[in-house]
Amino acid sequence: MLPPFLYAITNEAPVYETIINNRAKKLINKIQAGTYVTVTAEDGDFYKVITAGPNGWMRKTDLGDTMGIKIFYLDVGQGDGILIEAGNLRILVDSGPSVNMHSYLTKWQYTYLLNRGQPVHIDCVFVSHFDADHYKGLIPILNDKRFTLVPSIMQAY
């Protein structure tokens, strides 16, 4: 039985157009570690996958059951904001002075959830210090009912 989905476990995991006699032919894509793929077929040491554009065949050894960790550094206007994903855990660190972080989360990163009407859960939020250019961008996220956050004690260090 095929696994319904897997994750790339090697950085820049290759995706091939075809396989012949259990050998990959013509590299057509590379995906980052942690990228989700849907498995549609199996042939020898390869799975046929649907992924972040062009789809094709990947070596089974480049795929695994866990996402690992993904860290996104985002230009949030004045400095950087950070989104960390480790499995189902989502962490935000700083968010800038405007709506850039909210726009990234709603118009790019989590559209696949939001388009299905599913909320996006944020497990932790860290603010490095309380100048507006570090926390003000969190306000649109906190006010957006499509996002849920676990209440917790927050401290500045």
C-alpha cells in the first residue's frame, strides 16, 4: 500500500521526469527538505509524486514520514520576522511594523488551509523586545479569526 503523503528529507531533493529500469532520467525539479508530496505510484526504488511544481519521480531514500524543521526568514518591513515549522508546531518570532507577516501567512504560506476553511494554529509567539517594529505586525494576526493561538505567558528578554 502506498503512503498517502511523505516529506522530502534531503535538501534540494531531486525530482525526475521518468524512470527506466529503476534509473532516474532527466532532472526536472528540486524541492527543499520538509516539502510535502502526495504519492501516486511506486516503481522499484522510486515514488511518483505530486509536489511544488513539476511533478515526477523521487527516490524513496529522499522521502520520509516527518517534516523535520523549516525556518522562513521574512522581510517584514524593518528587519526580519521568522516562521518556524517543526512537524505540526508553528512558531512566530517578531513580525515587523506592518501587515507583511499577515500577508505572507494568508496569501502564500497557509492558503491551502485557509481556502479549505481550516484555521491556522500558531503554537508560540516570541517578541524579541517591545518596540513597534517587532510586535505591531502581530496585531492583524491576533485579530484574524482564521488564526488560533494557545494562551501563554509572554516575556521580553
